[in-house]
Amino acid sequence: MSRPSADDAPAIESIAKNRRARHEYQILDTWEAGIMLTGSEVKALREGRANVTDAFGVINGQELFLLNLHISQYERAGYSAHDPTRTRKLLLHRKEIEKLIGAVTKQGLTVVPLELYFKNGRAKVVIALARGKKLHDKREDLKKKDDERAMARAMKK
């Protein structure tokens, strides 16, 4: 067996990350999903004009949709410009969608996008099954982070 070369690795080009999600939510599981876009949306994404901070997933029937994902309008789109915050369908395997539906309906969890990127020329989004953190959990995480920074500074000196 030969080792895969660096050329065989998928080319990943990051567009936008949701840094606030890891602070606001406890991430339980993640999936990579495709996303249905129009041509002008893809061109706007190639320019890096997206914001996933306020976005969240919603289940409608047996399908998963992403709401409030803001993709700015492509300036040279002409008459076929898109709505920046329209509802976009996520593409997952049926079993993955069923697992998400079960978790969201029975356990009261939510679907949150973590990152939006291009992988081999196709737009992908990393979605997470998450539980909202309480205020004391957020404070605890911040304290832990500060302690780790202080220890790293002390080790450096």
C-alpha cells in the first residue's frame, strides 16, 4: 500500500467560522453537510462575504434547513440577486437527518453551524448538535481558560 500524497488531501478553503457557538453552546456531535446555494451566493462566498454567527438549523418534515445564514449579495449578479438571509436546505444522508430529528425533538437540543468552507470546490457547512450553556457554565469556561493562560505564561518564564 502506498501512502497518500499531499495532493490527494481535499483542498479546504475556509469562508466563515462561528466562534461564539463554542462559548454559547456545549457541542455534543458534529457533521459535515452540503448546502444548496444559487450561483450568486457561491460567487459571494468565494469573496468571503458570509456570516454564520446568528444562524441555526430547523427541521421541517424530513428535511433540515439553515436559517439566518447571511450571505451578502454579489455585486455583479444583475437581476438574479439573492435574498441575503433566505432559508437554505442542508444536504445530509437520511440516517443522519433522522438522528438529528430524534435529538432535537426528544432531547430539546439545537442545530448550530460551526464553520462554512469550500471543500474541493463545493460549499460545505459543519453543523453541530448542541445544548445551550447556562451562565455559570460560561463563567467556569472563562475561568478555566484564564488559568490555562496563566500557567502557560508561568511555564514560558
